[in-house]
Amino acid sequence: MAKILAKKFFNRPVLKVAPDLLGTYLVRKHGRKTERFLITEVEAYDGGGDMACHASKGMTPRTAIMFGQPGFFYVYFIYGMYWMLNLVVDKDGHPAAVLIRGTREVSGPGRLTRQLNITGSFNKKEIHPKTGLWLEKGEKLEDYKMERTPRIGVAYAGPIWSKKPYRFILVQR
DNA sequence: ACGATGATGAAC
DNA sequence: TTCATCATCGTA
């Protein structure tokens, strides 16, 4: 029986949680079918001072979820077409999230939500099997190594924050 | 290189 | 109420 990642896992600083998510499984159940996707690409967004993080705008109707408890989904609509899947992490009151950018099976954050049929209905839902979308511990991946790069598509955040190495990826050796 | 396509937040 | 912008992707 695979281990389900619970609140304790998410209730840590985002720069710890984000790399730990690499190699874990994003699990989606719709109808009778349960599918697992190995996470290979994530980005960390860390607090109100991170100018690339939506929480840098303060608490708004959209960003309020990030200011709450860890272990919930933050899902928002972008470019008139795509849903972005984020996991709220770190302690209650500190707004932080991890963007799931890709898996071994599906590359790209917009494609991922489209293929898994994830929309705004998941926003503010708990990361738990009862939701139909959750995370499970992975296995040892000897043939992959982790790399860090700047985040994608955040030039608006300015020279400092757009260059922070907050993107974590698994690449094959 | 650029258009699709609509929510969001800030300015007015 | 308008307006610029946007944590993207497919086609060219």
C-alpha cells in the first residue's frame, strides 16, 4: 500500500517541500480509473516578499487560499485557457505554494491539468483521496538526478526574483 | 513569432 | 468600468 502524503509533509518551508515532491506520484481518480503520474518538474513560490508569487499582491480573493493551512490545492485560470495546479505549503499564515509543472507522462502545467481533467473545482480542496486528487510517496530513482534552474515565465518579477533557482527538475542521467 | 481567450487586480 | 497583464500552448 502506497504511502499517502499528508499535512505533515506539506507543513514545511516550500524550498524543502518542492525538491521532495520530485519522484512522488500525483494520483488522479476519476470514475473507476486511478492513474499515477511521476512528478518531474515543480516550482516554489515563497511568501509575500517573493515578487513572482501571487501572494506578493497581498491577500486577495484569489490568493487567500495560500495564506491558510498547508495541504490544500490552489488552482487558477491563466491565459484564458489553462488551469495551473499548485499545492499550498508551509505553516498557516505564511503564503507559499508549489506549482506542478510536469510529470514523466505529461510535460507542461497546462497540458497536465487538461489531461487529468483538473479545473477550478479543485481550488481550495484538500489534498486527499476523498477529493479524487492526491499525492503518494515514490520510489528510489537511481537513473535520475535533480537540477535547479530559474522559474519559467516570471520576468515580470524583476531581476532578483525572476532569477532565483526555484525550479526543480528531474533529468535522466 | 504570434494569436487564442478570459480572469485578475489596479487605476480611473 | 476600463485596461494591461498573465506561473501557457499550438501553429507557423
